[in-house]
Amino acid sequence: MSLAGAVILLVGDSWAAGPVGAQLAELLRAQGASVTVDGEVGRSANSLAANMSAFADEITRVRPDHVVFLLGVNDVVSSRTQDSYDALYATATSQGAQAWVLSNATMPDSTYRAKVLRIEQMQRETFGTHALAGALLADASWFDHSGYHLAPDYAGSWAQLVAPMLVRLIDGQSGTLAEVGRMLLRVVPFGERWI
């Protein structure tokens, strides 16, 4: 597995802005990718989509092969949020990038968990196989006193858990075998809908 030469834009909330985003970016860089991190405390799909021109400008400036959204816990379950995910996906892919989404991990007994699990369903509706469900990917002992963020010592543990999954997804999507599969689907009746 390798991301050699890949340009990745990691866009998200406070998780992307803090130690989690830094650790994830470091691990992706170790696989050969160039990574730009754009994290903002409190960011949601709706707030990002509300400033779509700035997001589109960032894609134009960075020229990523892959845009990875790290969002979910600040979202609300609504048709507006679904529309925002659809618009973010369309904006990223219309500029030639592959779009991926990774949801935040949540505490097992937190009120956020049920909501983020529903948000993950919405993310899958838009991103399909480019959605990586992260709500269950952290031990309760990894969280800080807020119950929302990972303690700095555990940001690396989470990133080490998630990065290989993300690398495999991205590498498989951009690899030669995937390209051959997409070419074959173009000649099969109705195959284009699976591309």
C-alpha cells in the first residue's frame, strides 16, 4: 500500500484541527501523500456547505486527488445536512478529486453516539463506499474529560487504527485494478451506475 504522490485535503471539525488531524496527516504523509489540513472548531457539513465558494476555492488552490472529510458529531440529523453532504461531495468530485468521509468516534454511553450513527447513514447515502464509519472506533478510556475529544495521548492510537483503513480504501480506489474494474463496468449494460 502506498499513497506516493497523492495530494490529500483533510477537511473537518475540531478533530481535524487538533491532535487527531495532526496524527492522521502525519501517518498519511508517511505513506507518501502530501496532506493539507483544514480543521475548524464546531464545523459541520452545514457550516462548511454554507461557505461553498471558500471550499471550492480551497480545492482549486490545493488541487487534491482526494478530499477527506472528518465530520459528524457537530451535524444535526436533517434533510438540510443530507443536502450539505451531497453538495460537498459534488463540489469535491466536480473538480476531479475523490471524496471520502470519516465520522468522529464517540463515547459508548454518550448522547452523541446515537446521533453520529444516524449521521453515518446519511454519509453512506452520499459517499457510498467512500464513507468510513468511525463512531465506534475508540475505547472509552481514550476520551478526555469533555467526553467529546480524544485525549492527546490517544489521538495517535486512533489515527493508527484509522489510517491503514483509509489508506487501503484510497489505494484501492486509485489503483490499477480499480481502474480496470471501472473500464469493464463502462461496457456492461447499466454498469456505469456502479462507477
